[in-house]
Amino acid sequence: MTTCQTTSSASDGSANTLGQGIERAAAGVHEAIEVLSGLATPLVAQLVANAHLAVDKASGLATSAAQVLGVENDAFKDAQLKLADSARLHVQQHPLASLSLALAAGFVVDRLLLQGVKLNGA
């Protein structure tokens, strides 16, 4: 009878130790998630801010191009404003998709430019 109680106490002790280990591991994972979340938030905010700057620059370039070409048409200006607002709204609503699209476009432009350099250099 004493042997049975000792075995039961030993298994309870190892279960407690295992349970505590699992709790410590879970707490460590939760802490790591919080740290990563804290790091990601400023990064996403910076990416969104950069996307807004890119939209504003594109809008400015379109305005400059319109002025150079002598297009002072109200319809063109309205279309430009709608396009800029639409792009800004899309970036705000879908920052990761916008970032992915910008990276893909940059990659394509890079490849096209490299092809042009290879053709001219060959």
C-alpha cells in the first residue's frame, strides 16, 4: 500500500514539473509574440508612410507632366485627384498588398532595366 502511494506522489510531482515547464514555455512564446508585434508595428507604419509618399510623388509628377504638356483641363485635374485619392485609400485599407505590389513592380522595373543594360553593353 505504501508503495502505491509513493508511486502516485512521484507521478504527481513529475506532472507538476511538466505542467510548470509547459506554462513557462507558453509564457516565453507569448512574450516573444509581444516583442515581435512591437517590432512589426513601427515597420508597418513606416511602410504605409512611404507608400503615402510614393502616391504623393506620383501625383506631383502627373501634375508636372500635365503642366509641361500644357494640359490645363479641369477633367484631367479631377481624374488626377480621384486617382490619387483612390490610391491613397487603397494603401490605407491594404498596406501589405500595396507593399507587395510595389515590391513586385520594383522587381519588374529592375529586370527591365537590367535587360536594357545587357542589350546596350553587349
